[in-house]
Amino acid sequence: MRNVFENPFFKILKFSVFLSVILLSSCNFNTKKPEVITEEIPEPNYLFEIQIDSLEVIQHRIGKNQFLTDILMQYNVDYSTIEYLAKNYRSTFDVKRIKAGNNYFMMLGNDSLRQPHYFVYEISPADYVVYSLRDSLYAYRGTKPVETKIESAHGIITSSLWNAMVGNGYETDLAIKLSDVYAWTVDFFGIQKNDRFEVMYERKYIDGKPVGVGKIISARFNHYGKDQFAFYFEQDGEGDYFDEKGQSLQRAFLKAPLKFSRISSHFTNSRYHPILKYSRPHHGVDYAAPAGTPVYAIGQGVITRKGYQGGGAGNFLYIKHNSAYTTAYMHLQKFAPGIREGSKVSQGELIGYVGSTGLSTGAHLDFRFFKGGQPVNPLTVESPPAKPVEEKYMTAFNTIVDVRQKELRKLLEEIDFASAQKSNDLSKVDI
């Protein structure tokens, strides 16, 4: 019998089946998966931590003689609701403290009814209070996130640190903070022309706008041709300023009892008195300053004498700092509240105000320093330093100092390069 598998028809059939299997397999491999379409969900928008996508936000400033009642009743908030919030949330915020010029935000329903949902008042650039005006009435305070950036400042002094700062467009707060850092080591009443400074400091931003100066990170003050460095460092949870060797910049005594003034008379054994018309010793330093300028204790101690001397010191007080040192402050306009004999004062504490009481030709502070009961020149007294960086922290301190000194050197190089470029540009100008 003939083999059926050798039949030509069967061979053709077998080939057709094989080809069909190949084609079907190819089709299966090339089948594309159905495309999945996903819709991106937009991120919700927040203002004062309130989701505002379904709200209409109206921003205004508080007008002169405008009160909370005046504002809310414009948006159909009834008086009983306003009274309830004002009385029951007075501890959160006293509505009597609303100030003209500050921002407020009214948030209404974004529909035809436009019902009030929230009232937000900006107490300051950072702080605000929210009043909920819906069925549940309540109020709470909030704080905007503050961004901190490290920035730099520099200048060459021609008259005073204050003028150098302001003249270069820096905040006055930065001048005050820098003078506080060096209050124990730099005599700002003896600043020389062409003294210079470079400083790295924190600057605070809210909503992208600068709102203030934070702490100084590091500084170099070139005074009398000598570099004096300051580095902020924390040990045992407390921050302070130290030089590059870890010695504290703080001293037992401040360099001066007031800020941003000038010396009008120095310590001398013979000075011609403008009122008495003859020469006599002046064992103190006179600081000329406007009447009312704050006067501070240069060190901690106890007030041993306080009074008035009509033909001499005017309003005066004495502070005993220890068994060796006493200081005196004369011709004061008035004393600070709480200042009395026997009371203790801290270094830098407000004790009075510059005046012209007693035998005086104008507003000034007559400041005197005694060592062992004998008058000494306040400008030459050596003050012992405070606690240095502890040995266990020196490795961490040295690492920070290395980084900060590199930053200050880079800043100085950039300043000198810019100055050289400016000089070159000026030299190319045809006259």
C-alpha cells in the first residue's frame, strides 16, 4: 500500500498548516497593548495653608481709622459673628491692634453666592491670624515659612561703621549686629580711616522678599592694620563668637557704654573747662551724643551710688563690677526704669540716657573707670576674656574656621579684583 504521507496533496496540506502557524504566531507577537491615557491631577494651591482653588481671594491694606467691623460688614458678615470672634479669640489676637497699612485677605466662595469663608490679617511679614467665617467660627495664628540665605557685606570706613554700612546699601541692623560682635575688642570711637570689614551673615526671606538680618556667621575687621576675626560657634547648646584660635571675643567689659557716637574729650590730667574757665584734671572720657541716646552698663555689677549733683555730675550712678573695678556714668538725662542703689545689672543692660544735667555745656556722657579706687583711662583698660572654646570641641571648631576663612578670603579676592577692574576702566577713559 502506498504511504499517504508521500501523496503530493498531503504534502501541500502539511505545508499550508505550517505556514498558518507561523503567520498566527507573528501576529500575536506584533499585537500592541492598548494605550492607557492618564489625566494629570493638578497640584492644589494654598495660601496661609488654606486651599484656595475653590475660593476667590481679595487682598487689600487696612485703611486709616478702619476696624475689623468696617471690613467684614462690607462682605455681609453679621455683627454678632464679628463680636463673637473678637471676644472669644482675644487671646489669639486683639483686633484693637489692627494697624493701618498692613495687608488683609478676604476669601469668598467662588460661586454666585460669594459667601465669606476666611478673613486673614497679616500681623507682620511673618505672622498672621486666620478667622474662619463659616458655620464653625474660630481663629488661629500662623507663621509663614522663613527662608535663610547666607550673604556677604563689605566696606571701607571713611567716618564710621554706621555710615559705611548705610552708604553701601546694607541694613542698619547689620551695622548694629557687627558692632555687637566686636563690642569687646574693637573701639568704634577710635576707628581709623580706611579700616575695612568683610562679613558673612544670615538674611531672612519671606515670599522671596528680604525681611531682616539673622546672625553673623563670620567676619574680618581690619583695625589699625590688624585683622580681627570673628567666628560663630556653638558649644554645650550655646552660641558665641571666637577668634581663629578659639578665644572668646567677649570680655568682662564692653569697649564703650553707648553706640555710634564720638569722643569729645579724652582722659587727661589737665583740661580747660569751658564753664569754669580754668584747667583741671578730667579723669574720664566724654562721649558726645544726642540727648536721649541709650547708655548701657559695660559689665555686670551692683549699683552702689545713684543721685543728682547740681554743680557737677548732674544725674549720675556708680556700678561696682568686682573688688577691683568700678565705673561711673554722669550728666544723664534720666535713669532707666528699675535702676536704684543696690540693684544688680547685667553687661549691656540699659541704665540711663544721655543728657546735659549738672555742670555741662551740651548733651554728652562723662564716663569714668576706677581700678582700686583710682581713676584710670577707660580706653586703655585691659579686659579679661570670657570662656574659650573647650578642648573637646576644638576639632569641630577648627574645621568650621577653615571653611569660613576660605569664604572670607574668596570674598576679599573678589572685592580686590572688582576694585582693580574699576581702576583699569577709569584709566582707559579719555579726558
